Amino acid sequence: MRKLSGMFFAALLGALVAGWATADAHTCRSVCNQIRRACVHSEQATRRVARADCTEQRDLCRSACEANAETCPADCESAHQACLGQCAEGDTTCQEACSTNLEACLDDCENCRSNCNLARRDCLDLAQASWLEAREACDGSRTTCRETCVDPIDGECVRDCRDASRACARSAKQDEKQCKATCPRGPERRPCFRDCRRQKDSALRACADAEVLCLAGCAGVTP
């Protein structure tokens, strides 16, 4: 029984060592997968920045609604008269266009905040569509990598890329913490936090882009 137990542990140790060696080995397939993953991380950060921009534009739009609420109808009418003044005498097409603009302007006065929300939704939909398109491009980068990459891969090169990427991400997150620590209390705190997150996501995107280029260099391919 003791001899069998010793044989079992020897076999288990051998399997572990073989597993470690496999995990530490880097093939074209594994590196190309890492290139795609880094590409996706970059595009995810891009989407987060775009979504934050959509929300910021919505908030600015709402603020403008409040600031211009009292004068909005009169401003529309003034713009309408100025528009008509640019039309040649008897140019009904121009006059109709001015009337259409006036209707849209007055509608925006009445439904200003809801229009801001609708614009944000359109902005978010565009960001999502861009993300889906970019993700397909990341899939394409993996395919291209597999077609041109040649084994063996320099494992130390890959590790250096990953280590640098992790350090870059840690720095971005630490900067976000420091940024949030300086945000004032009150109504400006939330926009300040959002701006800190935007800066972090922009930095994370740069980290991921650098990792893609680094890994591509290890594989000897163009991302």
C-alpha cells in the first residue's frame, strides 16, 4: 500500500510539472487568442468612454433646457424671422423650410428634456453598434494572426507584454482613485466621478492597445 501511494504521488507530481510546462508554453494559437482578448479589452474601454460622453451630453442638454426655458419660444421666433429674411421674394421652398425649422424649434422648447433623453438613447445605440463592429474586427485580427504567425513563440516576450499591461492597468486604476479623492462634494461630485472613470477607461484602452502591439511583435505579425 505504501509503495502504491508513493507511485501515485510521483505520477501526480509528474502531471503537475507537465501542466506547468504546458501553461508556460506559448503557441501561435494562444498568443493570437491573447491578441484578440487585448483588442476586445481596448474596444470595451472605448465603448465605456463613448457611453460616458453620451451621458455628459445629455446632462449638458438638460442644463441648456433649464437655462433657456423662459426665452426659448421667443428665440425660436427670432430665428424664424431671420431665416425668412434670407429667403428671396416668392421663394416658397425657402419659406417652408423656415416654417419647418420653427416647428421643430418650438417642439424642442416644449419637449426639451425628453428630447435630450432621446438623443442620449440614439448616442448609446451608435456606441453599441460601433462596439459590435469593433468586436468583429478583433475576431479578424485573431484570424490574420493565425494565418501569419509561426511557432515557436518567445515565452519571455509574451510574459513581458502581459506584465507591462498589468502594471499599466494598475496605474490607471490608481490614478482614478486619486482623481476621485479630489472631487468636490455636492452636485458636481457625480460629474467629477464620471470624468475620473472616463480618464481611467481612456488609459486602459491605451494599455490594451500597447499589449496588442507588444504581443504582435512577439508573434512576428502585424495586428
